[in-house]
Amino acid sequence: RGGAATSGVKRSGLPKDVTIARSVFGSRRKQEAEANAAPPEDAEPDLACPPPRSRRYVPPENLSRLLKARVRALAGPALAADWRHTPLRDLGLRYNLLAQLAAELGHTVPNSQLHQMRTAQDVLNFYSIPVKDASKFDELCAADLPPNLKITWEY
């Protein structure tokens, strides 16, 4: 078979210029990938882990006034006589209200409780509950324990 091959055709069956073009483009792609993947040598890797998210929440003293103003601004003509009974059936209204409150107060309604936010009173009740960011062990450590109780933290 060695003598039967025509000039300009490699054994793979492709002309020489096609195989050369493949190798040139393949090496160019490889160089571009290496250039994009390699970070600059003077840049330090970002190894810092973000701080843990604090779940602590203390309701502000003016929560009722704040919520009343937000409900009035968003509900407009749909506002009930008592703003606390304003229905939140419209998903756009509910989303806008909860998104604004989450941004202002730094405390969001969990997905598992979104279906419970049916009126402005439900939202007020949720945001009125303070959240502690301490574990039970931290609470025991800070508590004034009776003298006959001893807790060993390290073995």
C-alpha cells in the first residue's frame, strides 16, 4: 500500500493542508485556554472564607409605622380600612412588600413560610418576633447555673 498512496494525501485520508490547519487551530485553542485559565502571577489567590451569615434579628421599635407606610405605598386603592387587614393575594404586591422589608430590616421570610403571609398582619407578626443567633450551648454558658450543676465543655 505504500506505493499506492497519492501525493498530498496522508494515511488518514485527509489532505495535508487540512491536517496542518487542524493542528494549528488546535494549538491556538490550547494556548487561549491556558492563557484564560492561568491567573496572573502577581495576583494572590482569594482564600478568605466569607464570614458566617448572622441570623440575629431584633425588631425595630417603629416596625408598625414602617410596615404601615410600605403597605399604603404599595396597596394604594386596595388598602383596607384597617391597614393590617389588607390582603396580600396579589403576588406582585406580596413580593414587593417582602423584598422591601427584607432589604430594610436585613431579615427575610423563609420560603417555607411565604404561603402564610396572607395579610399585612401576618407580615407584622413575622417581623415582630426576635431571632437569637446563639446556640443552646452558648446560652448555657452565659446562664447562671445552680451550684449542683457542672458542665464540662472539654474532655
